[in-house]
Amino acid sequence: MDIIETIKDQIAKNTILLYMKGSPNAPQCGFSARASQALMGCGEKFAYVDILQNPEIRANLPKYANWPTFPQLWVAGELVGGSDIVLEMFEKGELQTLIKDAAAKAAQA
């Protein structure tokens, strides 16, 4: 499987997916830390991919997503955005709604 297929597969199989530096419990950059904290604050399980452990994904995801930076939050197959967008949505209460709705739909599927 080539790396783009791997990325597509990860996005398809995980309703809520965060591509980040490090892990939610041990983030390796401030942007990833803030994005994962906001996601954890939504109270739903989410998957993550540590791009530092996956250099091919780190190199190819920005081209696939047409989004140059990390972290990247994907919900229900759609790119939501990076750290600033995730935090802004969290502060407005929009992220919680998006995450809860996506988790509920995934549970019904």
C-alpha cells in the first residue's frame, strides 16, 4: 500500500483523527498539545497518528490535505484544520458539537 492509500485508509477508518507531533499524553509541540487538549475536552475517543514516528506521512499528508502544517484534525473524512482553528472552534463550542455528532453517527453505523 502506498503512503497516500495509507493516509486515505486512516482517515476512512477513524471518525475523529488527529495527525500530531507526539501523542495526546506526550505531545512534542505546543500546537499539538493545544489541539489534543481541546479534543480531549470534548469527551469523545479519538485516534491519533504521531507524525514524528511516521516520516512518510509527515512528508505526504500536507500535499494530500493541501494543508501545510501540523496538527491536522480530520472528522468524518473531512479536514477541519489545524491548532488555531481547533482552538477557536472549541472556545465557541462548535468543536464539541462537531465531535459529539460525529461520534454519535459512528456509533450508529
